[in-house]
Amino acid sequence: MVYYGTSVFYPIIGKSHDQIVRYAAGAVRQPVFLINDAIAPLPDGGIPQDTKIALLDDREHVVTVQLSNSSAQFSQSHKDIAVVCALNGWLEVKQ
């Protein structure tokens, strides 16, 4: 069972969905991907249009992105990853 804590939605700048997920995966201990709600490896070559990708760490939600959506859903406890993504120009994060 996946634990979804309190979430925060941040606007994504441009088409940075793939960069956000890949950075976040490298920043957590044990990254697991849910691709359209099933455990699967992260697709090479970017995120397909109709795909929802959720990144988990030890069964705790970190971030969810979908190419057709202009915001990323971050767990409140992983705002530090969102801030780094904002510094890289991928998200708009206002404190």
C-alpha cells in the first residue's frame, strides 16, 4: 500500500516533467516507479503523453507527474526536492 501524505502542487515550467522525475529518483533512497499505477521501470526517451508516473521511496509518495498536466504533485515531506527542481528552472515554487 502506497502512503500519500499531504501534497503540494507546483506549476511545471515548460516540458520539464522527465527532468523532475529523474532528479527526484536520484535524490531518494529506494526509488520505485508506478507507471499508470503499476510498478515498472522509468521509460527511456521521456514520458509518453498519456502516462502518469509516480515516484515512491520506501512506499511513500515523493512526486507524481503526467505530461498532459502542467503541475507536479509533491509530497509535503519532499519539498526540498521541489526547491532544487525550481532552482534548476523546472518548477515554480513560491514559499
